[in-house]
Amino acid sequence: MNSILQPQAAAENLTLPQQISRMDIDRLKAYHDNLDFYNGRQWSGHPRSRERRLTFNYARGFVDKVTSYLMSGLDFSVGPEASEDNDGARRAEEALYGVYEKNNLDQLDFDTEIDAAILGDGCFKVTWDSNEKRVRVSAPDVQGIYVWWLGDDVSRVWRVASRYRLSSDEINFLYRIKTRRPTKEATVVEVWTDRKFELWIDDVLFERKANPYGFIPFLIYPNIREPKQFWGVSDIPALMEPSRELNRALSQLSLILELSGNPIAVLENVEKAEDISVQPGAVWEIPERAKAYLLDLLQGGGVKLHVDYIDLLYRTLHDLSDSPRTAFGDNQRGLSGVALEMELHPLLQKVRRKRTIRTAVYRRRCEMILRLLEHMTGEHFGACRTRIIWGPILPQDRGRLVRDAQILVGAGICSRRTAMSELGTDNPEAEFQRWLEEEERAHKRASNGSPKIPGS
């Protein structure tokens, strides 16, 4: 019995930073392998003598392409849950646009999506900057994030730890703390629950206080969700095997073509050979009954077998990545309309799966921003609901979309704000206010008998 309890007792004697250094070893190794593969380190083992290793980084191309389709035209709008909260919803939307602009969230979101597609998980952190008196949104490296959830419900996160490295100057600037090792970097660990915040520096607890926000300011989400699992699935593992085989096949074909351009001289029944050179006009002196010829590596259609195999690997890569050739602009068959959309259907399904996860993430992030603003500034936005709006994945006929929106607004089916959001207008609320001002000026001119200025 004592032998069973000893490991548990030993673990209880470890500080939390020491405990997390032993957690999620496999997850962190997978992050490292996926990141290496994305950056082009795709061959395994050490190269043999004079071995040719070409790398064609299709993994990076596929990840970047899918992310570009995913993040096209991301926007949001805020609406009231009750008609009397219109003013609060308008102020909430303006506040969110202000946070988006100050934190440059368009760029941050795209970079984070690239990171999530590679590693398999993404993370946002929403905090209050006491120096600048504003909300700060960042994207911590998920390789330093550790999560605890309740039982078998992975959606109920009760503790999050964030580990990162800082220099002594950075620690002094952020926390006004002098470290024990002023010339070296220190390991910083933040531990958050709904009620408590702890700050550890080099395994020493420097601060413990109540959570100033009342909620855990982290949003951790999967790239693609694996059923019953908290951590997500990267886009990279499915591409590893075919990418490595493609690199090997192309390297082999490259060597064959090089040798064919510099052919191998074959001598039969010759014991010694000197001054044998392969060049135009070269004359070889060989004994009687000896034979000399150049080895033709391209005879018998051997190269076509290599090319056909490489084409098969290309198809495998596109199938496993859910990214047909047409997604890269290749439309040799002249597909159009419905046929082109059907060709791209695997990519559309993949993007929609990701958008389903991201919609909940971005909505929750907006709620955290508004909650933090209310808590820190005392402003009350009322009961409102954030709506995440995604742009079309495929090119659209904008003229037709405008005509459809005009019909819907004229029939009272949707509001002008909703129509502007659907058409991708930045900050529909501000645009609607400008439209109201223009209408008011035009009405005043008409009332005063002044001629109406076109476009006013």
C-alpha cells in the first residue's frame, strides 16, 4: 500500500510549476514535430553519403491556403435581446470595434489561425492594461498553456496555467520584481481560476490574490475537435507521410535526370581504363572484343513511371488536405458555376467545420471584452447578443447580393444594419449613423427649398 501512495505523495510535494513541467509531454512533442514539418524539416534520420534530399513544402502551402479561405471576410454585429436595449447594443458594438482596432485583431486572428492549424490548438487572452486603461487581447503560445477541466466534461475549465520566459528587465518592468538571477531569463507561471490568481517566478510564489476579473481570461480552442477530447487535431499529421514520399520520389527523379544529362560510361571486357571522358567528339581506345556504351536511364519509358507515381502522390496530398487543385487556381477543365462549387466541396466542408468552432470562440471573446469593460469602466451595455458574420468562401456576384439585400430591407425582412453586415461593411452601426445624418441633411434642404445635392 505504501508503494502505491508514495508517487502521489511525491507529486503533492511538488510546486505547481514543477508539476506542469511533467504534464502533457506527448502533446508538446506533437506541437514540436508539427511545427518542424511546417517549417520544412521533413526528412527523417541523417542523410547518407551524397544522398540528395529535396524538400517541396506543400504542408505550408495547404495550411496557408485553407486559413486564407477560413478567415475571408470575418466580421461581427451586436444586437439587443430586447427592443429597449438598442442604445446599449449600439454602444457595445462601438466599444468592440474600438478594441478590435487598438489590438489589430484582424492580423492577430489570422496569425493565430495559422498557429492553430499547425499545432492543433489556439489560445486568446483578454486582460485589462492598467497603464493604458484599455482592454488588451493577445494570443499566448499554446505550447506554454496547461488546462484542468472537471471530470469528463471538457467544456468546464476550472484552472489554466500559462508558462513563459522573461528577462530580468522584463520582469522588473511588468511586476516591479527583482529576480534572484538578474543576468538570466526566468520562468514565469501564471495560474488562474475564477476566484484566484497566482504568479510564480522560478518555482517561487511571488503573488497570490483574488482574480480581479471574476473569470479566467483565457480562451483555448481546438483547430478541429476530436470527440470527447479537449485538445484538437492539427492539419499537419495527415500530410506527413505523402509529403515525405513526394520529397523522396522527386529527389530520386531529379537524380535520374541529372545522370541522364551526364551519362554513365559502361565498359565490358576491359581490365583497365584511362582517359575515358564523356563529351562530344571523344574517342575511346579499347581492346578487341571489348564493348563500350552509355547507360541510358530513360529508355523503356522508365521516367513516365516516376511521373505517374508523383501525380498519384499529388492526388493523395490534395485528397487528404481537402484542398482540390482548383483551390489553387487550377481550372484546366474549364469548370464554372455549380460544377466548380462541387469540385471545391471538400474544402468548403472543412472551412465550415472550422468556422463552427471559431464562431463560438469569437462570440465568447466578445462577451469577455464587454464584461471586462463593464467591470473596469463601470459602463453598462445591457442585455445584448453578439453575432459573428463570415464572408463567402467562394467569389460572389456583389451586384446580385446588393439587389437581394435591397429587396429584403424594402420588404421589412431584415434591417439596414443586418444587410450592411452581410455585405461586409466595416462597422455597420457607424455607417448607419452616417446614412441617418445624410438623410436628415437632405430632408432639411428639401424643407428649405434648397436644391438637393446629388449623393447628399
